[in-house]
Amino acid sequence: MLTTFYLAGRYFLRGRARHISFISIISCLGVALGVFALIVVISVMNGFDNDLMDRLLKFNYHLTIESPDKQLLPKIKARIDSISGIESSSVILQTQVFAKVDKYIVPMMVKAFDFNDEKETRAFYQYVQKDIKNEGFFVGEGLYERLGLQDTIEYYPLDKTFKLKAEKIRGYFKMGIYDIDNNYLIIDLEKAKSLSPNYYMFLGVRMKDPMDAKKIKNIITQEFPHGLAVNTWMDNQVLLSALALEKLTMFVLLSLIALVASFNIFATLMVKVVEKTKDIGILKALGFTSRKILAIFSLQGLFLGLIGVFLGTVSGLGLCLLMQKYHFVKIPVDIYSIEYLPVFINYRDIFLIAVLGLLFSFISSLFPAIRASRLSPCEALRYE
């Protein structure tokens, strides 16, 4: 085994033709470029996905509980708060109003919670851009600018009378999600109840770890087996599947860079086999088996892949760490709602990328290695 590694290393480092060394360098750089691109792009996509999920889960809830009897929700809340893993829970009201802007009627969603609830208020206020008054609607920034709102908003509540009302604008917020910033109004829970007799109430629950949503759901359904509808954020399979498919598609496309680069390893080793034909004949005449010859040349391809993967991983991970710390890659804040390119480093993804790069390199080296192992000593030494 030591002899095999020694010969693989010797053939890898030395060759009679200078162009072989140049092709080897190009092969390593190609693999490095593919690994580098995969690590950076996947880390940026992870950053965007995490940022999006973070915004969605801060406006929405990890778990929602619905009851036919709205009066039971405060009692259920008291029990829910005692369950381990629950960060907070709040009674939430949702309804709809129809804003009157000049001659137009614009439908809007109204979300209400108890402003005396410190945790819920603190979670919302991190997105408040301006707080002008002590009462009234908080309006999404996109809605505020799009409709040219000022101090008040006129609206028709969701009621049979359809009577025009007016309410003060308390301030505006920006979540960074288009549908929310352009369609939602936020108001205090008790005030919202007076807007219309037609509203929907539920209990919104946030957990310390969002991944525990299904486990907490099982606990709740066992304790309250009848009458409650419990849903988790994980039930939104359309969004989760879309994000996963996007990431998988980008991963496959960028993997083609590493795959194409691995063809250079194939070309390099084919030239090596031709150059070392005499050596292969001598080694076989000395008793080296075909398996050992196969190992010698396949190890050379693996060495090329290791160097390329190492360079690509170090450079890619280094760039991601710099982007994560210094935020020097700026993006339009009015489009993405963040000033810099978000980066999240998932070391499991990086490990998979490194393994993929090594796998491509090893597979590319197999055909030249098999060809070398099948050379007979007589054929290899005939013209020497």
C-alpha cells in the first residue's frame, strides 16, 4: 500500500512533458472554481431563505389555535404558556375593511393584538418606522406611500350597513414583505372588536425553537382533543417546497462547473497513462497487479481533486465569512429590504459540496486508471 501511494505521488508531481503540469494546474483550478461558486451561492441562498423565513415567522406564528368559542381563547392561552418550549402566545383578531381613497375602494386586511402584551408589542415594534399618535391604525409603509395617506384613513367595515368611517393613522411599519407592507393594517385588539361584528380570532403561538412546532402541536391536541384546530407553520408545504426546489436547482446547475472541471482530470490522466506506458509495463513485469496499477492512477485523480476541493473550500468559506462580518456587498434596499447580501453558512452543505467535488474527481480518474491497469507488459514494452 505504501508503495502504491509513493508511486502515485511521484507520478503526480513529476512528468516529462511540461504541458502535463499545466493541465494539472488547470484541473485543480477548475475544481476549485466549481466548489468556490457552489459554497458562495448556496450560502447566499441560505441567507435569503433564512431572512425570508425569519420575517414571515415574526409577523405570522409558529403555531395557531382556533376554537369555535372565542371566549375560551384566553383560558387556553393560560394553559399554553405553561408548556415547555413556548416563548409567547397572544390572542389575535383578523378582519377586513375597504378603504376609500378618492373614488376607489381598496380591500385591506386588519390584524389586531393586545398592545399591553409586552412580548407581542416588542416583536412588532422592531418593524415600526414611525409612531405618531397613541391610537389608530399602523399602516404598512407600501400602503402608506401608494395611497398617499396622511393623518386619517376612511374605510367601510365588514358589516351589512356598509357605513363609511374614519380612523386616525398612528404610524407605519415595514416588514420587508410586499404583501404585508401593501395590504395590512395593525390596530389594538379591543379597538378592532368595535370595527365590525364580523371578525376571526385565534391564538398565535411562538416557540423558542420553530422546529418544535409539530411536537408542541401533538401535546396540545392530546390535552385538548375536541373542538380545537391546531396548525403549524410547517403545514405551508407550498412555500417550503418552493424554497427547497429553488436551492436544489441552483445546486445542480452549479455542480456542472465542477463536473466540467473534472473532465480536465480525465484528460490529464489519459496523457499520464500514455507517458507512463513503459513504467506500467515494467511494474507489471515486476509483479504489480492490475488492481495496484488501478490504485496508482486513480489516486492521482484523487490528489488533484483534493487540492482543488481544498482551495475552493478555503476560498469560498473565507469569502462567506468576510461577507457575513463586513457586509461589503450592497444590494438595493428598496427591493430586498436589506442593505447587504445575506449569508448563512451551513457546514453540512459545505461538507456535501466537498464530497461531491471529490466524487467527480475520482470518477473522472477511473477510466484512465482502468485503461492503465489493462495494459499487458508485452504490449507496454514492445516499442521500448
